[in-house]
Amino acid sequence: MKKLQADLAWETADIRDPMIFSLVFYEQPWLLSELMKVFFPQAGIIRIREMKPTLAEILHGARTDPSFRASAETEDGEVILCLDYIHELKEEKEDRYQCRRRSGEKKNGRTLNLTISRSDPFHCDQPVMRLILRGEDLCPDDDEHWVIEGVLVSLHEETEADDPQMQRIIRYFREGQGEGELCEKFEEAVRKVKENEEWHLLYLEERAYRAYLNPE
């Protein structure tokens, strides 16, 4: 008897699959701080203090774009970490994304926002873009004092980042394979997720649900 297509998809799924991506960070949130340390090396991140995504949020992220938010301890205090995994930042999605950023991030404090995109939404032809937004610069009349340090990682091209570790991580998220200690940690986390029969059944249910919503 031939295996169902969803079963075959589970066997070949890797970190690029939105649900696998979501479950990896759901099961092992400490990997978020390890990933952030690569792209924000000067932030002095020590450890995750709190990240409690619900299973409902995980499923929603797998159907749209996975997103995680956590508070973390740094050498200088506390910081908010945000991770977004975006398949394609189309115009209408960009509007919603920026609106969420404006409503959710503008407050006192510091936020590090890492966005991993499988497209090149701003056509910059660079694997890594950085930006800094400061409340006093954008809203000089407000009492809010906030800083958002953003990094956009584009996976769509074979262009290489200057930092070798960044390049290894970019290749891993682009191709599902990579070298180095952190990539090995991610691969081990992926393996543990795929050994979990509960997640396997949930994956099959989600595939069936999406097929029902979007029949070919």
C-alpha cells in the first residue's frame, strides 16, 4: 500500500517547513537566543527569560508565517527578541506586518527583530540588511523611548554574507542543510520533533485541513 502524500512530506520535511520551524522553537526556545547571538553579536544576549507560545499560536504560524517573541537577559539588562519566518513578503502582507510592528513594538525598551524571508522583499540583492529605528527620531513629541534593531535575512539568492557563521546559518535555512555547531543543534532539534508521534499526527491533520481549505 502506497504511503499518503502527507506521510511522504513528513519524511522529507526539514527546517524550511513552517510547522517544523515552529515546533523546533516551541520545543527548544533556547535556540532562539543562539540564533539571535549570530545576527546581533554586540547585544550581549545571555539567555531567554520567557517565551511561552501556545500550541494554537504554533498552528496559526504554520498556516501563515511563524513568529516568536521572547524576553531575554543581556549583559546590560533586558531586551525583547522577535523572530519572523516569512515565505514571501507581498505588498498586502507587508502592510499587515508593518502595522503589527507599529502597534506592538513602540513602547519603552529595546527590541531585536530578526526576519528570515524566503524572498527578497526590498530587492536589495543582499543576504543581510540592518536597520535601527529610534522613538526619539521618529516621534520626537512622544514620551516613548524605544529602539528597534532589525535584521532582514534574505534566503532567495546564492549571495554570501561577510560573516562565515552567518553564511552557514543562511545556507541551512535556505537549503535545509549546513555545517557548524549551531546547524547541528538545529538538526538535532528537527530530528527530535520528527520522532514525536504526536507532532507527526498533528502534521497530517494540518496537511489535510489545508488541503480541504485549498483544494487543487
